[in-house]
Amino acid sequence: MANEYDYDVLVIGAGPGGYVAAIRAAQLGLRTACAESRETLGGTCLNVGCIPSKALLHASELYAEATGGHLAKFGVEIQGATLNLDQMHAEKAKAVGELTGGIEYLFKKNKVTWLKGKAAFKDHTTVTIGDQTVTARDIVIATGSSVTPLPGVEIDQKIIVDSTGALALPKVPEHLVVIGGGVIGLELGSVWKRLGAKVTVVEYVDQILPGFDGEVRKESAKLFKKQGFELMTSTKVTGVAVDGTAATISIEPAAGGEGTTLTADAVLVAIGRKPNIDGLNLEAAGVKLTERGQVGIDHDFRTNVDGIWAIGDVAPGLMLAHKAEDEGVAVAENIAGQTGIVNHDVIPSVVYTMPEIAGVGLSEEAAKAKGEIKVGKFPFAANSRAKTNRDTDGFVKVIADAKSDRVLGVWIISSLAGTMIAQAAQAMEFGATSEDIAYTCHAHPTHAEALKEAAMAVQGKPIHI
């Protein structure tokens, strides 16, 4: 019967995947509600993740350009530029408010009910949300992820901060130690480095950016060092002690050996993220987890319990907002009896530093492990637009199957890498060969011509190198 349940679809979590799933389900004619305990919608991404971090990255880039002499090359001379950190934070907050408010408007427009409160299962169709209890025919778990704690290190959001605290520091640290050389640590480290902090990155493995293409990782490390970062790889943090306004970080070689210490007035713990499952009472619904503590799903996002689905960071796969959004659309369409598909082999990753670092598909190492490959590279030092803009750091790298020429991966280091990677992802989604990209006309002069040239290099026909 139509009213056997309070809702056709209940989405738990209003992050990128959750709010998209709720809106799409409502568009498909399903009575939809979304449970969210935050005071604003949008989850980690809009409130304390993607959006505020990009606001600070952009603002800090403007400050660095105004004070670092780059503009003077082009005849723009600025004297006496100063930092107003309070205003920078205020503009960040304004952007967050506009976007989270936009999600609330979209909920009202699409008739999605926002159930405010923390959700917990009573059984496979019943969920308590705050002081109310609702039932739904289909339930989507989209609770996202939170910061992975470092054992023995307590986050106080004053001296020792996580990514949320690092977005709201009231003053520029003299010395910021970042524990973790992944995306979040490098992005937030970049913000405070540009604003005047000394930044030391401590990474357990032998290179920064675990999971990225090896050549990209090496080149990125060179560029960060050129910018003044101190990178301490193959190094383990064994403890952090706070005394007043200072922290002492105990470190030692990851392989073992004599330890030493660093002192700092701010420490950012950025060693990764973990799925948000605490308090959901998944046992009551019978939902099983993977060995890594994520909600187990099949190709269509179904859990082991009929009518319960999971998407985004709480489920296996890359912890990326755009991956969650695509899954949100797909799961809603699957629930509605349509066919929702996400190609998890073609999901781009971007580090929004300067230059940006982006990749889609396989790294060269992973591609080689699967078979014979061809690789083409093109440096931005040979790209006319990059040269004109004095923006020549980085390169484009195209990896293709040696026999079929099908593109297996694309990696870019460039000020525009995050935008450029979209073309590569779209080409790969359609099964493009390197020849397809090489013989696609690109507007001149643009940074995107470097992608064409890298593809031509795969073919052994580069023009400008």
C-alpha cells in the first residue's frame, strides 16, 4: 500500500551524496525525507571541507600574488598590502552560508522533508531521528566520513587541530606542523604557508600524496619544496605534547631509529578519514560492514539487507564529494526502478594547491602491472599560454594501452589541472584512445593544448617538444 511507510525513501545524511540522492529521489516522484543532525545542510563538504578550504586557498593565493612580487612582473605594483585574516574568514563563511542555504532551498523546491536530528536504526525499516521515529521502504546510508584520529594525540582545536580547526585558526601560526602528506594536509598547509607560516609536513611513507602516480608525486614534492615547505617523509610521529601555547612533536624514522622532536605553535592532524557509522545502530538493521569498517555494498549500492543502500564515504571507494554525488543520483534511480550506474574506474582526483595536481584512471605503476603501456608527456614550459602567463610548472601525462591505444590514465600538474582533468575523464568514459585526443582540435592558446600534445607524444608525434 502507498502509505504503508511514512516515506518511500529516507536518506540518512545531507552531505553531497545524501542531499543529491534525496533531491533526485523526489524528482522521480518518491516521498522523500533526509535526516541531518547539523544545523545546516551540505555535510562536511560544504560546511567544513571542500568549500571553506577552497575559499581560503583562493584568498591566500590572492594574498601571495599581491605580496610575493608575481604581479610586478606584469607591471602591477602593489605597495603595503596587508593581511586581514578576520575578513578572509568572513568571506569564507559567507560562501558557506550561501551554498548551504541553497541546498535548503532545493529541498523545499523539490519537496524533500528535512528531519533534523541524529539518526539510528531500530530495525531494517524504522529509524529514530532525535525524538521522532519514522519508517521508510528504502533507506540510504550517506553519513560520510570524519577525521581519522592519531592514537595518543588529542585534538583540542586550539594547538592541535584537525581539518575543521585548521580552517578557523584565529592567527597565522609561526610554525605549523602537518601530520600527513595527503591532499588535506597539503591544501591546508598551502593556505597557511602563503599567509606567512613556516610549514613542516611529516609523512609516514616515502613520498607525499599516497595513491597518486609516482612521477607526479616526485614532481609535486619538488614544487612544494621550492615553495618553502619542509617535507619529512618516511617519518613517524610518536607523540605530541602541549605546554601552554607550544607543542612538541616527537618523531622517528618510520623504519626505526633514533627519535627527535619538532616544536610548533600549531599542529594539524591529517592522516586520513574514516566512515561515520558510530551511533547508527547498524546491528539492529542487520547491516554488515567490510573488513575496513565501511558499509558493504554491491554494484548497485545495495547492502546485504533488502531496502537498505549506502553511498559516498561510508561505503567502499574513493572518499570524494563528486563520487558521492554521482552515487546519489545512481542510487535514487536504482530505487525508482531505473538503471543508475557509476563508473568507478573514471573518477578524477584533484589537489587544489598551486599548481593543482589532478589524475584520473590508473597511475603508470598500476597500468604497468596490468600489461604493456605507452606513455606520453608534455611540459607546460613548452605551452604557449603557460609561458605567456609565467605559469610553467608541471606537465601532462597520458598513459595508454600499448595494443589498443585506449587511454588508461591521465595525470596533470598545472594551475588549471582541476578543470583540465574533466576532458580526460570524459574521453576515458567514452573509451577514447590517445589518438582520439591527439587529433581533437584544441583552442589556441590554452593550457589544454598540453593534453593534446601529451597524447601526440604517446603516438610518437609531439610537435612542440
